[in-house]
Amino acid sequence: MKNKLITKSLLAIATIGITATTFIGTADASVVKGTKEKTNITTKIDVNNKFNLTPKRQQQLEKAKQLVTEFEKTHTVQAHRKAQRAVNIVSFEYQSQKNELQQRIENVLKQGYVK
């Protein structure tokens, strides 16, 4: 008897809570916060823009070249990890140089590591 009464009261409280929450949610959604102005979105297109060759990307390429050269000299695992990470970071804009650096790394790997 007590279990049925407790169950019914819990269900009643839950339904009241759910209905109150939905009413509050719909009331908040219907409040209008002023008028919204429409703005035209325009994009500036640069006709002579080949690629965005930023100094940061050029620096990444230079750093990768330096680390690959260091790896060619030392043949260590640590130098390989640094060089490979740097080559992976190089942007797609420098795809030919990136492929060249990757080929240099692979050539050194064929020779083996120095312990």
C-alpha cells in the first residue's frame, strides 16, 4: 500500500516537473530580443593570389630542410623522429619540396641507424 502511494506521488512530482520545464522552455524560446538586421556577406577575391605563402610556412620548410640534413649526418633515431615530424608539418603548398625531403629521409633509412 505504501509502495503504491510512494510510486504515485513520485510519478506525479515527475510529471509536474516535466510540464513546468517544457512551459519555461517554450516561454524562453518565444521571447524576441530586438530585431535582427540582415547583412550581406561579401568575399574579397584576389585575382593574383596563387597560394597563401606565409612566412610561417616558409620557416617550417626551412626547419624541415635543416632537420633532414642533420638526420643525414647523424643517422640517429631521435634525429629521424624530429626530421619526419618536421616534414609532416610542411604545408601542401610545398608538395614537391616535401616529397624531396621525404625521399632523402627514406634513402638514409635504407642505410640504417647508427647506435
